[in-house]
Amino acid sequence: QVQFVESGGGLVQPGGSLRLPCAASGPFSSIYTMAWYRQAPGKQRELVADITRGGSTNYADSVKGRFTISRANAKNTVYLQMNSLKPEDTAVYSCNAPRLDKTVRAPWGPGTQVTVSS
């Protein structure tokens, strides 16, 4: 079964940047659309950004112009570049491969914590 491992989180000041990599292991296919999600305390998990195999991207309104999703198919890795971070971006960030019906292909891992605070 495919699994994803996220890393790169940490504590950053408002206005700062972080880059989150997500590495796939197991029977991963580069045809999968990949996505980053986040879940803040007391809130539901939300889609942050997704990217097709061909590189077409989609972003939540709250991160447009600040976050960039990219992928390196040869490395089975997806990245989330986060700039101009705000306190409201604080959350656990996870990646997965969504199907057309919005279910995901892999079990959720622990994700990586991003905390934006001065």
C-alpha cells in the first residue's frame, strides 16, 4: 500500500517561509494527482493545494499567491513552498493522493506541524 511521509515543518515567524517535502513509498504511480491538506486544532482537514501529473495546480483561496505546490515525479516527491506565512496557517500539514470522488488513496500519517508565531 502506498504511504506518504511529510517533513519540513517547524516554528516560523509571521512573514516567513517553509518548504514541505512529501515522499511516497510503496506502489506509487506518477499518474496520481497529489495534494497537500492541513488541519488546525478544532477544525476539519482542508485541501490546501493539488497538482496533476501534468503539473496543473489548484489552490485554496486562503493560500493563493503565497503557496506553491510542485512535484518531482522521478523522485515520487511533492513539495509545498509556503511564503508570507500567517498565524492562521498554523496546522498539521499532510499529503495524499485524492481520487476523483475526493477520497484518498493512502492512510493518513502523522503529518508535519507548522506553527506560525512571533
